[in-house]
Amino acid sequence: MTIERSLVIVKPDGVRRGQIGEVIRRIETKGYLIDALRMLAATDDQLREHYAEHEAKPFFLDLLEYMTDGPVVAMVIEGSGCIDGFRAMAGATNPTAAVPGSIRGDLGRDWGSGRIENVVHGSDSVASAEREIPIWFPELDS
Ligand code: DAT
Ligand code: MG
């Protein structure tokens, strides 16, 4: 059996609003393990790598600005099915559409800033998790 891991980030809006503990509480209550965790100021280089798939999108520079607005908390979570499991817990990308009960639905909203601020990131596939984890935790063995 292979252990599944996902990269979760509490984004600057979540950190600023005091939601680190609530996100961790939900992950731990769900039963996923936290393998690694750190608070850091994301660099432009890290974010360009992390969000490479969005480089050509019109919102890309806004996204970099949002993600460097303050510290983030990156973590690696572990558990069978945790990639899809955390995506379900996070809810839809747009916090207005994210259903109540989800992290984004409960903890996020549209602030009228013109950009999507949605509290958390979660890897969307095994390939994404394997690509993303070393960006934030270069010291971890894969
Ligand atoms: P998710 O974070 O749900 O995986 P994504 O990978 O499509 O969503 O996008 C990454 C981030 O980019 C997302 O959390 C917020 C921002 N974003 C996505 N689509 C956007 C859009 N249409 N307008 C503004 N920001 C957007
Ligand atoms: Mg994504």
C-alpha cells in the first residue's frame, strides 16, 4: 500500500485572519496525519513554480501578489485518499460558491478585491502533490 501525501497551504488571508488552527483542527479531526509543517514567506520563485500551470492566466500576477501578501503555512498531510479528501474539505475554488461546511465555504468570502482569496491550497492529484511538496519542503525524501 502506498502512502498518499498532499501539500496543503494556509494562504496569507487564512494566516492573517487567525485560521491556521481551524484548518489544522479540521485536518486532524478528519484523521489525516501532519507529516511536516512550516510558516514561511513564499518567494516569487516558489510561487511561479508552484502555480506554473497558471502562468499564462490573466489572474497570475494578482495571484502572486495575494500569495506574497503575508506569511503562509505549508504542510504535508498523509493518509489514504487524502488528496481528494482534502480537496472535498476545501471546497470550490470560489469561496462564494464553496458550500457551507467546507473550509472555503465556512472560512472564506469575496472581499471585493477582484481576486479570489480562498484560505487554503490542496494538491489536486498524486502527480501534483509529488511536484509541489519539494517546492515547499526540499529537505523531505519523496
Ligand atoms: P484551486 O486552488 O481550487 O486548485 P486553481 O488551481 O484553479 O484552483 O487556481 C489556483 C488559485 O488561483 C486559486 O486558488 C485562486 C486563483 N484563481 C483561480 N482561478 C481564478 C480566477 N478565475 N480568477 C482569479 N483567481 C483565480
Ligand atoms: Mg489548483
